[in-house]
Amino acid sequence: MAAIELRDVVKTFGPITAVDGLDLEVPEGICLGLLGPNGAGTSAIEKALDIARLQERRRDAVDELSGGMRRRLLLARGLVHEPRLVLLDEPTVGLDPQIRTELWTLIGQLKSRGTTILMSTHYIEEAERLADEVAVMHQGRIISRGRPAELIGEHAGRFTAEVYGPPDRLAQARAEAESRGLSVRPAGPAIAIVGSEPADGFVPDDAVVRAASLEDVFVLLTGEEAD
């Protein structure tokens, strides 16, 4: 049974179409991450404070709380009525890594309780760690959806080779990889040759070989760098 069903949803901001004919179903009890480029009674209250780990600060004024605590408080406030569905719009944007990890733990606790979560994010690691399924969005449409491991296997294979060096070295490596039918994407100061197999005869000696990632998938599908 679906917790969310959307059909042909459109959202515009002036000349910009942010959502373009979106169809989306979210089954009950999962966390679906929308990955896109850079949006009661006292006992309900007690449980929400416990989940957010704010019991010791329950009598403090909000303006005395840190930014991370305020974010946890906002999430706790939304849990007072024990909702079956939680919508999270960029829940950790602007937070330092430690506070972000704390919120990830809190969201993981919600998942373990069977809460359905629809979460938008542009953080690759956030989507990989929290989402049971990921829907990759580009230009207002979902262009691919599945479990992170499934998306990686379908679009990026098992391994990625990162090559570092001056521009002429990168251009040479790109040309050779593309001549072999491999996908190449920018990776900061390097290029990432996606789908490289160490045994296929083409992995540059100076390359750093790693497991393919959801970031590889996102950049290949959208052409945009991710956080």
C-alpha cells in the first residue's frame, strides 16, 4: 500500500519549472530519498524529546539552543503526534558534520519504527546512508529510481578509476577510456573512469581504483557535480 501517491505534479517559480509532470509512489514504511542538485498530549511530547535527545534542555529557551539542537527540536515538534508519514526537506543542510551525523541517527530511529519518510537532499552520502530507495531528479523529472546498490550496479558497474594529473594527462586518459566505450566524468581535480574493471586491461598505472558509488551514478545521469 502506498503512503504517498502523486500524479503529474507541476511546480513553477516564474520561468523556472522545478517539478515537471512528476509521478511518484512511496510504499509505507520506507525512506525514499529525492536526490537532486542544489527546500498533542504531554506523553507525545516526552517521547519526541527522548527521540531528539533534548530532555536535559526541555526548560531552555529556544534561542539558547545551538543550531543543531534547534534542528532536532523542529524534527521533534513534527513527531509529537506520532505521524505515520514524515516529509523532510534538506534536513541537514548547513549543519556541521557532527550535527549532521546526529540527525542521521535520529532519522534512522524513525525508520526503525516503521515511519514512512520522503526526504529531499542533495547530499550523496545522506541518500546512501538513509534511503531504502533513491529517486534521481533532473530538470524536474525522476530519471532513475531504485535501491542505491541497484542504481550503482545498473549505471556505474563495480569499479571507478580516478586519474589525477595536469590537463593534458587527463585529456589523454579520457580519450583512451572513451575510445574503449567507458564513461568518464569530472571529479574535482581528477577524472573518474566509471565502469573500469581492474582485469579488463585498461586501468592507468597511476589511477586510484575504488568501488563505484552513487555519486558516479548521479553525475553520469545529470551531468552535474554533487555534494
